[in-house]
Amino acid sequence: MSKLGRWRGLVSLLGDAVVHGSRAVERVQLETAARPFWVLERIPPIALPSKVVHVAHDVGVKVTHGMIRGISTVVVKTADAVLAAADEDAPAEPADAPEGAAHRTGEPNP
């Protein structure tokens, strides 16, 4: 595997970490906020405003994390495309040579 191929793998792993981490944080934020809203929504004078604020909160959290995941996906796909193009242009190193042993000209390092 080429050095750029490893970078592509790293970019993919980081993208997955952002997506899965964002989902986990979103779930925790929604569950944590649900507890006090549950209490507030059972107090008759403030039940309706509490429900409105609860819905607005949940929508805000979901939109924010959706944007995080969407932007992350675009960044990962862009980085992957750039690295793939650079990998195609890079000269191949001999399989038995240590990494970085050849320059672009094919000459060994001094």
C-alpha cells in the first residue's frame, strides 16, 4: 500500500469517527434534555411553552449534528478524491525498497 493510500485510510477512519461520535453525542444530548422537559411538560401553567421549547431544542440538536455529519462527509470525499488523484500521479516505489527510498526521479536517497 502506498503512503497516500494510508492517508486515504486515515481520512476514512477520521470521517467515520466524526459521524459515529456525532451520533453518540446527539443521542446523549437529546436524552439528557428529555428528563427536565418531561418534568416541565407536566406542570399545567408551563406545559405548552415547555413543549414548544423542547421541540425547538430537539430540532436544533438534530440539525446541528446533521450539519456536522454532512460537512464531514463532504470533507472526507473531497480529501479522498484529492489523495486518490495524487496517488495516481505518484511514481511507484519498488516493493522491496524501504519507504522514502526513492525520489521522484527514481534515484536513491543520498
